[in-house]
Amino acid sequence: MIDSNISDQVFKDSLEVALKGRGVKKDKRIAIINNLMHASISSRDSLIDMEERNTREYIEAKKESKKIRSEFEEQCEFVHWFKKTYPGVVIMSIRNGGSRTPRERSDQIREGLHPGAADLYIPSKKIWIEFKKTKGGILSEEQKIFRAYVCDVCCDNWMLAEGFEDGKVKIMELIRNKT
């Protein structure tokens, strides 16, 4: 806590640092600081504490928002939402991703694993869904080949979901257009 007989310059500097830490533009910082300069000397400590707390909360919230959820997390949320939204409509996972030993991979390919197959399938709607993270997910060549196959040969629908929200919007539109 800062001394209650805080000088104007220390008060201005402390506010400047706190406001700048939240990304407040210079002209707005000046206006806020000028407005707060009229505060009584005794309330300056609490104003600085409040501004510093706001800045810490802002920084934490910004860090939290930068975290990108995994494809697995996004897909699980989507499947949960889908089952609640469309009860009785089967949605199934195609377990073709993940790390495996060469032996496991070979065994799974022999038993029917198809590289590039989409992550989810809705049989009654003939919709294949490939899930990716909201940022940074790209389709492999095998996934592009699989997409072309199911769309051209099978006349099924194939969609790319870049995260839960994107998938939710796209599947509702696709189902609405199929009915």
C-alpha cells in the first residue's frame, strides 16, 4: 500500500502504469488521470489499489482468453451439445487420430481404420464432421482425399468444424437445409 500522503506525480505515474497495462489509449488515459486528480488525497490509495486490481484482472482474463482448447475438448463439447439438441439422432466417433505404436497402427489399419476419415459421422443425415481447434488446425492430404470421396462418390455431406461454436452453427444450418 502506498503512503496516504501520496504526491501528485506518484499518483499520476501509478495510474499511468495501471491504465497502460490494460491497453487504455493515451488520450483516454490522460482524461481519466485528469479526472482522478481531483480525488481527495485520502482516497488516492484506494483508487490506485482499485486500478492495479483492475489491471491484474484484465491481464488474467486476457491470458485465459488466449488459451486455445484442444480439438478433443472442442469435439467433446460438440457431441454433448448435439446429443442434447438432437435426442435420438446417432452421432458416432471415428477413432482414427492419436498416437499409436507402429504395431497398433498397423493392426488398426488391418481391422478397418482409414487414414483421413472424418472424426464424427451422423448416419441418418449422411454427415461427416472433421473437427479442428479454433485456431491452427489444418486438413491433411488424406483428409482432403477422404472429403472428396464421401462428397463425390457417396454423395454424403462433409463439414469442417473449427471448434464447438463453429460446428454448432454449421450443423444446425446443414440439418435445417436437409429437411
